[in-house]
Amino acid sequence: MKFPLQITSTLLVAFCAIYACQDAPKERPQKDFLFDTAVPNPEKIKRLLHEGHTALPLNQKEREQLYAYYQQIGFRSVYSSNAIGQTIQKRWLRTLAKHAHFGLPEARMRNLEQGPTLVKELLLTFQIGTLVHDLDSGLINFDQQKFKPVRWQEFPLTWLTKPQNTDSLLLSCGPADTNYRYFAQHLYHFADSTKLDTICFKLTTEKENKTLAWQQLQMDQLYHAQISLDRLRQAVKKPTTFVQINLPSFELKFIADDTLRSVHRIIVGKIEHPTPELVSKIYQIVSLPYWRVPSSIAKKEILPALKRNAAYLQKEHMRIYGAGGKEIDPSTVKWKKIKDNTFPYQIEQDPGSWNSLGLIKFEFANQFSVYVHDTPNKSLFGQKFRSFSHGCMRAQNPIELGKLILTYDKKGDKTNKVNADSLQTLIDQKIHRRIPLRQPIPIFIVYHTVTADQKGLYFHLDLYQKETALLALFRSGNNG
């Protein structure tokens, strides 16, 4: 009886081994919901945004933002559902192709040509939202000289419900400031006349190719304009009364009660002594100011002059002070024995028409020890390129500026005790006087290589080469 049992057991083991060697039943592959015709489009859009998909290059946070947006319209297809939607899509695609017209570089654009229809839809909607954010909040990190990370911003649903002028919709974004509006409109028209298909190029000289050199110049002008427009987007909101100095245009403007009251040519710092950008408040005007010579100027310029001629200080109406503020007779100092680049004294220049600060000075707190003042050398204002100072700003017709500031200086119903006529009297009688303002006036020293007004755009020299790295970034198309 044992023999048949052994045969049976052997057969059973063999059968199990043969069964085990066979492939397990294959699971039926699931159909990709994106291409499943049985799944309605609203469900596909909902799942694309909730679950994600390899065909949709958006991360979870980006999908969540679009999810909340599409949830309001029941996840319906905006562009492909009917002829109206298709018209809306065509208009937006045409507008986005002109992104440079709105001050937006190629680096901020996505490829909207590839992928399934619904993926293209979501990417188009996402692209519109990112541009809205750029136009409202700015796209350049000026401190780090690179583009900011891409961000999405919700925009009105009405933008996708009926055919509209999509160019106008994007132009409506950004600050409500009148200057920004002028700039945005003029840039739009400037881009129409600029050859925009040259994104990356090696700069060509006019001798090599005059036409190409001109086109490249226009592209650089376009990039400078885009950079300046972004500076305006990110600028702090201005009060109704303020002073603004734009360094590249060598210009000072005084705005009072939201109206431009005066424009003044200015002289700014040399390339090696650049005038800084800053925000402060003019707190007092000084008539017939003294000039306390900075130590750096005393070491590098006055000491060599004294070694050549000990009477230099007297000629320049200057006094010299030692320790404890005691005045010293310059003829008693052996100037040639003082080591170069050292100066153990303080020099002060008396008030008068000879004074380097001229007849009037405007003071505002800042860490750079710069201010706005008059100058005895008026001829320099006739030059187009006015970069001659050690950092301070010399203004043309500064007494008129002082009079205007005093005219609008009031706090409540109280005006400044020193009015325009009083200031002129102080100047005429050569009286040194500090005149505190009742209401300190904000002053903005900015750096815009392109400016605008009602008439058009104005291009200025990149004086301190602050936009060289940004130009290279715009040319490269690299989104940082």
C-alpha cells in the first residue's frame, strides 16, 4: 500500500511545481483617464488638477491654485467647449505672443503648443495668471540681479467668459500711477516698431552690419525699457508732494499736490564716486551754507594742493581746525612733511559765492552723507553728460526750488515762517540760516535708464552700469 501512495505524492508535487512555474494572471491595464472618451471633460480637468498627470508640468501648489479657480466654473473647459471659447483662446495666444509689448521677457513664457487639448488649456490659464502676477508685483529681483520665482495670481473670471481685447486686459494690470500708465502704453507702441525675433545674439558694430546693429540697439533699448517699467511696478507709492531725482537722466523733479511744479538739471557723482539710490526726507534748507570738507577729499585733493602752495586755503576761503575744534594758522603747518593720504585736521569753507555748496543746501538724513546743493560752477549744467561730483547732487536754479518748497511747506493750516521772499532776502544779504521744514518732504533718488511722460519714452545712459547683468539675463532667456 505504501508504493501507490508514494507515486501519488510524487505526482502531486510535480503538478504543483508545474503550476507554480506558470505566469500569474496578468492584471488588465487601466485606461489613462485623460484619453478615456467615457470620462467627461469636467471630470478630467478636476482629476488633472487634483491628482496631477505626467502630461501636466505643474506642481501641487500650482495645481491647487488652478483647482480653486476652475472650481468656480464647475471645472468646465473654457476654450474648447464652443466657438466663443475658441475665439477667446486665439485672442489670448495672440496677446501672449506679444509678451515683450507688456514688458515681459521670453524667460517668463511657457511652451503652450505641445500636449493634449485640456493640458494646453490649463497651461494657458496658468500662464495668464503668472503674467498678471508679474505685471502687478514685478518680475526682477534687483538686489540679486535675477528673475523672481514664477508666481500665479488669480484674475477675473470675466476674462475667460467672452471675447475681449486681451491686450487691453494685460495693459490694465500694474500700478494705477499715471507715470506707469504712460510708460506701459508707450512701451507697447515702441515694441511694435522693434524687431523682436532676435533674442540671443552677439553684438554687431555699425561698421560690420549697420542694419543689424540698429536692430540690436533697439532690442537693448527694449530691454532697458522693460527693466525700467519693472522698477516702476515695484516702486513704493509716492505721496502727493515729494522730490525725485533720476540719476541716469541727470534730473530733479519737484511734485506738490500731485502736480509737477519744477524740473531742474543736476550734476551727479562720477563713475568712481556714484551717487547712491535712497529714500529719505528733506528736513531743512540752509542758506549760505558752510562746507565741511570730507576727509577723503582733504586727503586726496586738498593736501596735494597745500604741498604745492601753502596759501591755497586762504585763496579758497577755507579755515583749518585741529583737535578740540581750535582754529589753526595754516602757515604754521609744515605741509610737505604730512604723509600722503593722511590729514589730521578738519577743513571748513566759509559761506559765499565761492563756496563749493553755492548759496543754498537741502539736507536729508542718509548714511552716505550726500545732499542737494547749489554750485558756483554753473557752466557744467550746459553739458549733456553731468557726472562730475563726489556723490552729492548739484542742482540748477536751486534757489527757485527752495522758494517752491517753502511755498508748499505747511502742516495743517500753518505755513513756514520763512517764505519765498524771506529766503531771497537771506540770500541777498548773505545770511547763513538753517530753515527747518514744518513738513519734511520725501526725496526719492532712483535709477531709471528709461523714463516716460505723456509724449513718449526717453532713453538714458546706463550711467553706473547697473543694468549690465540684467541685459545679459534678458538676452539669454534664462529664467534664473
